[in-house]
Amino acid sequence: MSKKKTVWFEVKEGESIEECLGRLAAEGYIVAGRKEEPLFEEVNGEYIPVRQLIQFKGVLSEQ
């Protein structure tokens, strides 16, 4: 089975950054980038930040 050359890995709720990076490495990828964006929720007509979405760009390792 052929793997994609580039995959975005999202840090899941309740998962540490280290655990996400471990998953990325276990699947044969190396970190090539990172992006973060806030996740908001509407409460009484106001948007409040709930948590930060963190994603790592994984590039298929040559090994």
C-alpha cells in the first residue's frame, strides 16, 4: 500500500503534543511544519475560545 507523501496530523483532544509526534513518527513521517488555529464556540451570541487546534505537517521519511 502506498502512503501519501504529505499528511496533516492533528493533536487530538486529551492528547499531548509528544503523543501526536509519536504517532506521526510511528507511521513513518517526519515533521515538516506546524499550524495552530483557535476553535471558538458560540455562547449567548458571543464567540468564546474553546481550545487551540494544533496540526503537524508530516512528510514521508526516505528511510
